[in-house]
Amino acid sequence: MKFPGRRKLKHYFPVSQAKPTLPTSEVRPDKDSYIVGLDETIVDVVANVSDEFLTHYKIQKGLSNLVDAETASAIYEQLTAEQSISDHFAGGTIGNTIHNYSVLADDKSVLLGVMSSNIALGSPAYHYICHTSSKVDMNHLQGVTGDIGRGITLITPDGERTFAIAPGDMDELNSDHIPENIIAGAAALVTCAYPLRHQDKPIKQAMLKALQLANQHNVPTILTLGTKHLVEENREELLEIIKRDVNVLAMNELEAEALTGFADPLLAADAILDHVDVVLLTAGPEGLYLCGHTDETVKRETSNPIKSGSLADFNRWEFSRPMLRANCKQPIKVFSHIDPYMGGPEKIRNTNGAGDGALSALLHDISANHFHKEAIPNSSKHVAPFLAYSSFAQICKYSNRVSYEILAQNASRLSRGLPEKEDSLEESYWER
């Protein structure tokens, strides 16, 4: 079975056959397997600074700080004068995620958000398009008269990343530009909690409408939490949205603690699973956790060493495949954990995008399951309504490997797929 993604093909030109339809960059809901992402479109300016620099501009270290246009310009001018800027990148947690998905899957995705109607050389919109995969369909973006957002990523000598964000018009996405047919045909919808920071902006209602449409059409919904500070400020509203609209929740250990009160990742994931179907939790040097539900009748015991922590023997059923709890007759919770790939890179200069990379791998597996089910609905792989093609343990391996690649290349987005020498390993991600 050929999954969406890189394939080894024999190239030939059959002169006796009719010419095939030319490929199109625009998503076709009735023919393509794809994911949809809704995001604040923003360009990241990456710079190395001192702790004193953050103090001078009253920027809270390790958090996402909203700054006005005047402050952002002053920061940018000083960084330019001191030659501290290392690069410009297309940013946004969901923008990163769907770009990475399209690189991994070598297939289409759809971005919902805003884009400057008039794009000038060197503008934020110009950098955004230049650094986004051509497989990402931008035909459904909403045009705006101003600039998209500019996020300045400030990296201190200890490797911590801090954000100073000038929103521009990135939050002007309105509900009229949420295409129901595109969401209805998707393998998954992924968005983030950042629009909750802007209660008076149209993007919040656009996000809620997208989630509502996905639920109406039984499309799995994925939400990332953003930052610990954002979760603390919007905890009650977030919980309400999570309980009502979200199937998969992605976060790091700090955000999980802010949401649940549990510092232990396992206990936090266990608590969150009372509200959602799957939890992806990245825990820095501790690795990552993938937790969720499966049915008692299709559970599979691991052959890996049994692990215990705050939950005894928590990974016993990690060879099971994820399912929506509503589709389980006898749901059980499943927990899987993996240590950083090869212990992690020797030196981590920037952690920006590592969690987005892990999530893109999970989305690739969900999309692969959607693709396979559409192509071979009677396959034994679909004896139950599984959410993903692989087991919890295998998805952990895949997510972990992609996160490593992000950290090793010191960039928030993949510039290529996994190394060619790992083709055989990639195939194994879909064996279990």
C-alpha cells in the first residue's frame, strides 16, 4: 500500500496511454487526503540576546509577550544594529505543524488564516511564503490590507526562547472565510489556543466555527495549548472548549501543569484523558508521552520493558492503536513514553518548534489511516474505528525522531524529510 509521502517510483513515459491529469496544488476534498490548520500567520525573526536585553524591554523570559508596533520596531532596530538576527522564518505553531506535515507526507495540507493582499519584497508576508512548503494550499487565506504578524524569537545564552509578538492584522480572520467543504473532507483539523488572547478579534470566532464544523462532519480535532501563561489566564474557557470540541490535545509539561495542577506528566495526562481522546505531551529532556484510549477487545500488550512511575505498569498496552473514546464499547486508557532520540542533540541551541514537529508526525499517522481506510475499507487494519494507523509506541518513535531533527537543525521547521538512510525505519512506523 502506498501511503501519502515519499515513495520510490519507476519513472517512465507510456506513449500508448492517455495523458494523466496534471497535478494541482489546490486541495480537492473528494480526492485528496489532507489536514487543515487554522493559525495566526506570523513571521519569526530569530535573534540571540542577553538577559539584560529582555529586562530593558520588560519582556518576560520564556513566555509569549505581546508588544505594540512601536516597541517591536525599537527591538528590531536594535537587533539589526547589533547584528544579532540570525534569520527570518515563517512561524506560528500551526503553520509550523502543517508545513512539517507536508514535508513528511510529501502531500497537501490547507492553511486558514490571513495574508497581505499586496506582498512586497522583504515584507513579513514575503518571508512567510518563501519559507512554507509548496504543498501547503494557501488558496483559502483571507486577504488583509496590512501586514501579517511579526514574532521576534529572542534566544538567551541558556537556550531559552522568549517571544515578542507584534500582531499586525494576523487576528483579522473572520468566520466567513472558514470553508465548510474543505474542513468536511479533511483527515483532521488542527488549531491552537492563541486566538483566546484576543477576545475582541474575529479570529477567535473563526477558530470556534472551524472546530464546530469539524465536529459536525466527524473530522478529528486537534488543539495545541500555546504557553503556560496563556493557559493560566484562560483556563476555564479552555477547559470548556476542550470538553466540547477537542479530540486530541497537544502541550508541554508546563502547560499540562497549568491546566491540571499536576507537575507529573503522567498524572496530568491521566487527568486530561477524562476530557479528550488523545494527549501528546512533550516533556523536554524527559522525552514525550502519547496517551489515549483504545477498546478492551483490541488492546495489545507491549513487548518493550514495562515502565512504572506515578502510574504502575503504565505502558503495558502501548502496542494498541488510538481510538476515539466514543467509539469504544469498553474504553481503557493507554500510556506510552519514549526517551529523547539518541539522548537528544549534543547541544540544543533553540527548542522552538520541537513540539510542533512531534505533532506533525502524529498528524501524518492519522492522515495515513484516513488514506488507507478510504483506499481499502475492508482491510483488517480497520476492524475497529481506529484514529491512527500505528500503535501508541510506534507513533512515539516517529514523533520523537521528528522532534530530534528539529532540534538538531536549529530551526522551527523541517527543511527536508527524515534522512534517506532511514527509509527502512520509516516503513516500520506503519508495521504495528
